[in-house]
Amino acid sequence: MEIQFKHPELESGEKVYLVLHRHWIVFVKLVVIIFLMAIIPPIVYFLLGVLDNLSVPVTFLAVFGGIYYLMLTCILMTNWIDYYCDLFIITDRRIINIEQSALFNYKTSELLFGQIIDITAEKDGFLPMMFGFGSISIKTAAHSHDFHIFPVASPDLLSKEVKNVLSLHKSYDSLNSSELGPQNESKNTQ
């Protein structure tokens, strides 16, 4: 089923069937870590208050705490952008992987449907089984250029959807080649 999606990497007339983000659990793990790091300054402040023999100026603690929370916010926002901008776009012609590697740096790679040999879905471990996420591996004819889409929700359903789009593409290609085949042969015989 075709969806409406605009992106600069798409060619004109290209139909988009799926747009995938990484599973939300990836970002939740980071939020939990940031939260645990955010409760460290109040604990340190409380301990310094209990250990009254250390006289640390309150302004120093306030400035240090402000810088610490600003750094945590920057880490959280940078990782949110990385999470949100990492995309896998499946069109009628190819699979596009857009990977945000830094705040102002991203890498785009594509895989044409004619290069795909095998598609495998995996759920490996306790958390993937509980939360229903996993990875999809797409094997190509070139051994050095396999695609790994991870972690995504419902990898088994998504791999079936990719296989459906691939079969549509192959049936379209075989239809075009069978229409062009006899015409080319008749031109060669004349």
C-alpha cells in the first residue's frame, strides 16, 4: 500500500510503501540512563549537606549543577535527533537507509531490488521477545553490502511486507521483460 511521504532522497515518481524508524525502546533506554544521571546532583548535594564538615560554596554547586544538566539536555536532544532522523524507506524501486551519525552529519545508502537475494527477520533475546522488536537482514549478491535494519517493531511482519513489495517489483520487471523480449527478437530477425 502506497503512502504519502516526501524526502529529498526520493526520485520523482517513486512510490513509498514503508517508512521505518528504530524501535522506541532504543530511545527509552537512553532516557532511563539520562534520568539516573540526573538524580546524581541532588544526591551529592544531600550528602554534602549531611557531611557538614565539607564547606562547599552553594554557588559552585549551582554552577556545576547547571552545567551538568545542560550537558545532559544536549546529550538527550542529540540522541533524539539521531533516533528520529534514522530512516529506512522502502519504495517500489529500492530500499534507502538514512543514518544520522552526528548532529550535522548523515549517511545515505540504497539497495536496488534486483540485488536482493534473501530477507531474514530475527528476535534475539528476552527484551526483543517481550517488546516485539528485532532486526531484519537483507542479503545481497555483493557480500560486502548487506543491509541490517535494527531494531524495528514486528520484524517478521516487516520482512513479509518487504518480500511483498519485492515480489511486486519482480512481477512488474518480468511483465516488462516479457513485453520487450519478443519485440527485440523480431527486430533481430529482420
